Amino acid sequence: MKTKNLLALSIASLLVLASCKKDDSHDDHDHNTTTPAPTEGSLKLKFDNRYGNAALVLNSTNYVNNNDTFKVSKFNYYVTNIKLTAVDNSVYTETESYHLIKADDVASLTFDLTKIPVKNYKSITFMIGVDSTRNVSGAQTGALDPAQGHFWTWNSGYIMAKLEGTSPQSNDINKKIMFHIGGFKGTNNVLKMVTLNFPTEAVVNGTKTSEVLFKADLQEWFAPNTISFATNSVIHMPGMMANNIAANYANMFSVVSVTN
């Protein structure tokens, strides 16, 4: 009987030891497992529409262009073909990079760039408008959908930027101002590339989304090429006046801040 008890005790001890060894092995496995560092991350771009230093308020606030006063009802523009340059001078290019910013659509003012290689970035380049290839590609979807109200015809293409409102000085019978800026061919090409340096490097680390805040200043539409509503209050085709305004608004963007 005593021998049986000793045998049972020995077997029990061996089982406990085996169990402990198994647990220890499991613990070691847990401690040795590390999550791979992320190789890609995202960056949030946010656009703040202003008139000079004042917030752009639609339909109610009076603004002054030289001696003309006006209210704004619509302010839209395309931001496309976005590229980020890292501190090591490598370049990230957003795929399918077409964004339509609308002052009356809060959701459109912010969007994320994704699948960006983990690095620190020093500058951004983008186009104001829609590149010539997409202008001749027919009806498209998303930001390029004709339902957005920014597509004339397959021949004239996209409206790259749009300003609408009213002014007592307008030469339009209904006192409207309507600047639909388009054209992508030859001397009527209004496409503008913008490159902006970041005041602080934008950190893409795959664990937190940094944010870049841009100012889009509508006041820049009216200088250095002077625009008088009494002379030109409606522009809805490619040509010299559209070229002049595009040359003006090429300078409307600046980087306000980078938040990491």
C-alpha cells in the first residue's frame, strides 16, 4: 500500500513539474514576441478658408475687393496630385489624388493621406485643379463626378476653382459675381502647382496621425491682377480673365501649423 502511495505521489509530482515547465515555456514565448514596427502611417490635411485674417463666412458677411463690396455664397477648389517630400528627399505620391474642397461642406475641408512611408516630411506639393489627362477622360466618379457641378464639357473640361456671390458693384443684371475658372490647353491652361514648406517636420510614425493646417485665402484671388466687378463679374469660360485669376490664386495657400 505504501509503495502504491509513493508511486502515485511521484507521478503527481512529475505532472506538476511538467505543467510548470510548459507554463514557463509559454511565458518565455509571450515575452519574446514583439509587434513589428509599422512601416506606413497617415497624415491629416485640413483647410481653413479665410479672407485675409478673417474667417470666410458664407452668405452674410460683407468683404471688400479694392472698392467693391461683396458676399460669398460658394467657394470651391480642387486640390490634386499631392506629393510629400521627406527630410531624406524621398517622395510619397498619393494615388487617385483628387479632392474637391467646398466651403459649404465641412466634411470636405479635412481628409487623410494614407499608406505613407514612416518618415519625417518637410514639404508638400499639389495642383490647384484637375490634370489634363483627367480632363479628357470623360465622366468620372468621386470628386471628379460631373454631379459635383465642376465639369463643363469633355472639350472644356473641369472648373478648377469656383467663386460665387453678389456685389452691388457687379455689372450683372442680378448683381451676381460668378467666377468659374477653367482651361487646361495651351495659352488657356490655368493649372497651378503649389509647393509649401512645413514650419515643423510632419512626423509619420504609424501610431499617431499628425495634422497639417492650411490657410486658403480668398483675398488672393484679386491681386496682383486687379479684378473689378463693375468690369468683370462673370467668368465662365477659359480665357485671359480666367488666366489672370488663376495667376492670383496660385498664391492663396499657406501652411498655418503642423501638429504631431
